Amino acid sequence: MMSYYRKFLWAFCLFVCFQLPVQADPGYKLWLQYAPIEDARERDSYRVFFSQIQVMGHSDTDAVIRKELQLAGSGFFPGDDFSSVGESADPKIWIGKVSLLPNSVASAQADKLASLSEDGYALFALEGRVFVTSNTEIGLLYGTFGLLKAIQTRQPLTSLEVLENPKIQTRMLNHWDNLNRTVERGYAGFSIWNWHRLPKHIDQQYIDYARANASIGINATSITNVNANALVLTPVYLEKAAALADAFRPYGIKVFLTARFNAPMQLDGLETADPLDPAVREWWKKKADEIYRYIPDFGGFLVKADSEGQPGPHNYGRTQADGANALAEALEPHGGLVMWRAFVYSENTPTDRTKQAFDEFKPLDGKFNDNVIVQVKNGPLDFQPREPFHPLFGAMPETPLMMEFQITKEYLGQDTHWVNLASMWEEVLQADTYAKGAGSTVSNVLDGSLHGYRHTAIAGVANIGTDRNWTGHPMAQGDWYSFGRLAWNPDADIREIAEDWLKMTFTNDPSFVDPVVDVMMKSHEILVDYMTPLGLHHIMARSHHWGPGPWVTGGRRDDWTATYYHRASEDGIGFDRTESGSNALEQYAPEVRNQWRNPDNISLDYLLWFHRVAWDKKLSTGNTLWEEMALRYQRGVEGARWMEQTWLALDGRIDEAMFEHMRSFLAIQVSEAEWWRDACLLYFQQFSQQPLPAGVEAAAHDLEYYQGFRRFFVPGI
């Protein structure tokens, strides 16, 4: 029996533990920290406004707005009571639809208000008040988050003047989540969707997921893997998906599902899934009707077909348009969309896999139903650290194309490397297709302005999981945030986006923000240098894609190997995609071809993507190809070390646990950058037969060591 003294000690320890300061948020709150405003003058100026808010409306979305204001107020001003926020009779902050604005305000802002598109919002100060207004309730929610961002980033409310219209209609996250809660190419734990508990239990994480997405304008989510399981289209799963849709609806988020092409055969025993078979078309119509009974605002289907073992119209001698249109016909009466992925390649190894999507889809331009959008990856291969933009962009004026970015870092260090993906995305978005002359950027294709698309959309493959900080790597939250901001406006300034995210997530202290922004802006180029410089691509390890594997060869498909792409030999290295090779370059506009055709003039970033080059060829830098390759690998390692040292100098400026988390990850990144450099240079040196140039560090081990390296149970597969 425990003595009185021991009982006293135990009780005292419990008391002390509960009185200690609560540990800082481990990242769960994302960029919605709503941290206390420390400067007294700033705090008082914001409190004047925040204590008097009126929300004009009583819908479910209006209730969400009030709840978010309560959370924010309690965070900004600890100890204040915000239980009745939104009900002020004499508001300093007024939130309501344009139709409810006071006449004097509506007249003074007439030009601005006339330019509001659906779900766009205006945020402005007038007559000592701040107004948040939109034509829709969801626009008011976006505007409320815009107001809270202004406070989080310490913008003065008295001079607010913001007009925000989304440039792209459907802004979607694609979850590659399986029904057993594993996540393909997921590096942050298991799937957040707990299908076993649905539909009866709505986890708080689902609500916080919706809040986070709404705060950056994401309005759609595809909740299941593109390598689809037909079970998700059965009633037992439809009622679960409906529960999620109900939870997301007040936040303006529509649910999409991935459809397995042969679902009619798997679920109901049809003898065929031929998209031109009347029985198959009727099956999809009835299935669509059933889904809309569960989810009245169902967004539609995302489909991966004829790729990596997935069934598709090729099985029946049909085109991709035939397949997409069968599903689109079923959804059309309900207003649903089909997002049909262009990631299609033959079951037989081609001469150049990068050509296949263009060759298959370009002839079908104009043959898709009006409610079909073709979803195209940013580059013609597969989410490599750097690829040229996909040649389909600008090449299908009669068919809406949407972008598919990968937020999860399958080929970019997975869960331990810090790389700001917005830099890579910006490079693609601002690339000029020359489809209608200079200025025909990829972003102008996506927002519909170049070709007048009826539907516009963009998707990002989600990096979200059950890890407490959502994304595994703390800085990977910034990729989720940046995707939302660029989905809203693909021409947005990525440096400004990074600054906003850091201020909202960590601190407004410029001694922290400025150097970290600098790291973020340079991190992508650093990673490319230590992984795939000079246009090298697909030289990762087999299957899990973690770590270097330039020696990977053989197996079921040549185009799943590294040697297929780099083609290194004593004569040189690189994949010839000019007229003398696969002629993939022909798929681009003449102006683009002229930029990339000549190996002496092409940007070195794409040299080995389009050209086969001798090891001793002199480049524009004055170095031979071998020297330039080795120096870039070394530069990447030194860049990773600079990132680490920059971070270490920030000790004491943010939460200690978060600082240590990043410190350990950066140590891993430096070590793996060295691994990449050493393994790749040793392998390619076999062919170049040249010494390392001055300044490039020798490898710590021999090539056999790196080729023999194995790691088991790598996440994401």
C-alpha cells in the first residue's frame, strides 16, 4: 500500500506537471496559429476592430466564419471573451454579401464591387470600418481568412485595400489514399480518412483539414487513390464519402472520387467495360444517379486509365475520349466533371516514353465532352526534380487542360529534404508555350484566358497524413500552403507567399523570416544540383525512388530504369530528343524548339534532357561536360550545408522543439546530398574516365558500396 508520503509526492508531481507551460504547438495548427500579438501598441489597435464584428447571415458557412473569428480572437488576445463575436450592433468589422452593404459604402466602392467574380472577395477600410464582402457565402469565408492573414502578418487594418478573384475555378487536392489507410507516395503517416469510423464519427482533423484548405482557397478534394479501388463506388463507402462531403460543404469544398474503369465488371459482373457498350454506359448513368443521391453536390470522377496496370479504353480498342465521354455522359445531367489523367503510356516499352501523352491526346483535341478536363502533369515524364513543361500545354485549344502538380515529394527527398516546391511550380507556370505567340504562358493556359476554356482546374497530389504536423517535414506545410495560393492565382509572387506562410506559422521577426525566405527561394536549385543536374532525370533507386540509382537497369520495363534515360557510355551521356533522336522536341512550338534544339545554346538546365553530349565537350561555362556535372553536384552539397548553417544560426528565434526537428532533418539532408554526389559521380566516372575537377570532394566509399546499399520498408509504396 502506498504510504501517505509517497501519495503526497505523486499528487505534487501531477500538480507541477499540469502547471508547467504547455508545449508549443507541434505543427498541427499549420498557418492558422493565431499567435498572441506581442507588441502592445499593435495589440491595442487590432483589438479595437476585433472586439466589434458583425457577420450578416446565419447559414452554416456564416457559423463557420463566426467560429473561426472566435478561435482567432482567443489566440490574438488571450483572456478576452469572444463568445459573442459577430453580433456587434456597431461594428468596426462588417462581414456580409455585396447585396447587404450600406448604400453609401456600395456607391463608394461600385467599380471594385462590379469586378468581383464568383467567390471573389473585397477587403477594404472605409469611414473607420473594415468591410469584408463578396457575392457568395464562400467568398465571405475566403475574405474572412484574408482579414485574419492581414492581422497575422501585421498589416494595418486602416489602410486595407484588397480585391481577390480566383483565376482558376476548381482548385483541388488529389489524395493518393487507399481504403486500408496506406498512402501511395505518402511520407507523413497513414491516411487521415478513417473509413472504419465513418460515417458515424467525424474526426476533428476533418474539420481542421477543411479550415486549412478554405483558408488558401482550395475548393475540391479527391479523397481516394488514382490507382482506384472500385469498392469506393459501393453504398457502404458512398455513405462514408457523403459524411465527409457534409462536413466539408460549409467550407466550400466538393468531394470527388476516383473511378476504376472496369468497375462495372468488378462490382456487378458485366462481361465488359467497353465504353461504347450500351450496357456499360447505362451502368455508369445509374451509378452517377446513385452517387448524387448520397452527395447532391458531388464534384465528379478522377480517372487514371491505361497506365501502370490500370484498365482503360485501350483494352477494348477505344480512345481516351471514348472512355472519358462515357463517364462524362453519366455525370452531365448532375453538373459533374470528369478529370481524365493524361498520364497514359503503353504496356510496351516505347522509344521515348515522354512522347506518349502528346501522341495520344493531341489528335483527340475537341473530341471530349464539354464536362471533361484532361489532367496533365507539369512535365512529360513523372514529377522529376526538374522537367521542361509538358508539350500538351498550349497544344489542345479545344479541350480544357488542368495541371497536376505533386505536393508530396516522391522524387525530391521524400520526408526529410527541405525544398520549396513553389520555385519549381513557378518555373513551369511561367514557361512560354508560344501557342499564340510570345506571352502564351502555361498559367494562361490553365486559367482559360489563352483558349477560352469553359472549365478551369488545377490539382496537387497531397502530402498530408496522420503525422501530428500533417506533412511529416515541418517545412512541407509551406508546399501545401503555396499550392493553394498558386491555385488561386498561378501568377502570384512566390516570395510573398513564402513570407506570408512563415509569418503566419512561426513569427513576424524579420531576423527569422528574411534568412529563411532566402533558403526557400534557393532550395530547389540546390536540390536539383545534388540530385539531377544538367537535365538528368529518373536516376533514382528502383521502386521506392529514395536515393540515387543511376545504375538501375533490367527488370520488367526498360522505361522504369535509370539507364533508359541517361544512356551513359564512354561516348557521352544524355537522351537525344532532337530530330536525330526520338524527336520529342517536335511536340513543342517552333519558338520553343529553337530555344532547345542547339546543344550550344540550350539552357544547361535542360541539356541532357534533349541532347546526348560527349564528356569532353566544352560548355558555355568554360568547363567540359564532366567538369560541369561534377562541379554542380559539389555545388549542391555545399548548398545543403549552407541551408543547415543558416538554420543553426537561428537558434532561439522559434520554438525549441521545432528548431531541433529541423536541425536533425537538415543534417540528414546534408548527408544524403553527399550520398547523391558520391554515388552518381563514381558511377558516371566509369564512363567519363576523367578525374574529379579541383574543388570536388572525393567519395567516402567505392562504387560497390553505394550500389550495394539497401533500405527496407521505405514509406510511400
